[in-house]
Amino acid sequence: MDDLEVRRRLPGDLPRLFGGDAAERTLSVPLPDGDVVWPDPGYPQRQTLLRPAFWLSDDPVDGDLWARLRAEHHRSGLWPLLLDESDQPWAAGQIAPEPVEEIGNYLPHAFMSEVWADWAEQAATADLDDLAPFGLHCPGPAPAGGLLDDPDALADRYARTLDRRGLSLGLVAVERGADALAAVGWQGALNHNEWTAPLAAVLRGWEDRFGARVVALGFNTLELSVAAPPVTTRHAVHVAAEHWAFCPDILFQGPGTLAGYAEDIRGKTSWSFWWD
């Protein structure tokens, strides 16, 4: 059967995710039962109610389905997410989307420098050792890593690993996975960053430099596959500095220093983040 024969227009309410611009989108993967999720009207400053934020399955799915949908992203325009509903009422619409167009207004190095400067103003002398060898001086983004695997194939395998957690499926109308955080209205880092768009800008950089792919989200967690991780200690420490600016809680959750955390991520093909 010709590929064109098995393609189908987006089913159900999925075209509404695009705000009416879905005529050329197709999807051949059958979907489980689910429905679109609308933003919380209590956050009018962050979004309008012209279209739903994303589609959510009624029940948990397996990683194979995630992989099949990821493979069709270039045609469907829908990025799949594994969503942890155990501590986040996604279906209740307690979400605050931000315009994807705003992500491009943020520069990862500027975001990192701002976080670092804010910390430096309040840092005690004893805190400087935690961020050694950089201390008060922000090192800026780390160099790109070398690919150890195909980024998409690795993401598919990671999704199959994460499906053991019983995660639901989300579908988001974005051109790249990094943008999904802003589009779905995720607020997991709200205690550290009022807006999600700067974090999405950082993720775009990680997609480009480290072959990262956004695979799963929880209430305040993020799971990435990473096809080009740092493999040397020096590079890992530099990447660890980026992780700290992105999610300062990494030091409190782990070894307490950049050097110790760097050893945890050196050569590792998945990155996990948790915000307090």
C-alpha cells in the first residue's frame, strides 16, 4: 500500500491545536481515547482561550506508541509527551501556556548569566565551593558534545523505559520538542522562574548541541534523552554549570557540588530534572 494511502487527516479535535492551520497535517497512527485540554482561564496574561493547549489520553500508554508518533512528527506537527498524572491534574486544565513565538526572544547564555548574577549577589563565601571551579564567574554555555547515538532512536528507547511508570500521552502542536514546555503551559519550575519560555530556549540549545529530546513531563519534573552527552570530566563540569542555572535544585538533590554532579551526568544518555 502506498504511503499516501495510509495517511489520514488529524482525527477528532486535534486540528484545533493548530488554531485552524492543520489542513496539510496527517497522522496514520491510531490513537487511544482522549481529549483536548484547555488552558486555565485564571491566567489571562499568559494565553488566550482561542484554542486548546494539547491533547491528553485517558489512560497510560506504552513507549512504542510514543516512538511511532515521534516518527510522524514531521508530518503531523504533533510532538508526543509522556505525562505523569500521579501528581499533576493535567486534565483539570491547571496550565498556563505561553506563546511559542516568545521563546526566540530569549538567549540561553543571557538566561544563564542572569541566574548566575542573581546567585552571586547573595552567595556566601562558603557557597562558592559548591560551584567550583567557576564560583562567581558564569562560564556560559558548554561546547557541543559528540553524538554517541541517533537522537531520535535514543529518544524512542528512553520512552520505552519510562513507560514502566504508567504515563499518559500528550500531543502538542509544536515544531520542536523543546517548545512543548511553553505550549502545554507547564509550570514545574515556577518557584525559580516565573516564565517557561526561557527554559524552552535553553532546551532548544540542548537539542542542537547535545542531541537532547524532550520525552516526559511531570508536575515539576522533566525527562530528556541525550545522544551527545559530555564524556570528559572537564566538559561534564561545564555542562553541569548549565544544568545548575536551568534547575538550581540539582545540587540539593545530589552530591551538593558541580564536580560531584558532573560525574553523575558524564556519559549518561538521559537527563532528569526536578524542581522543588
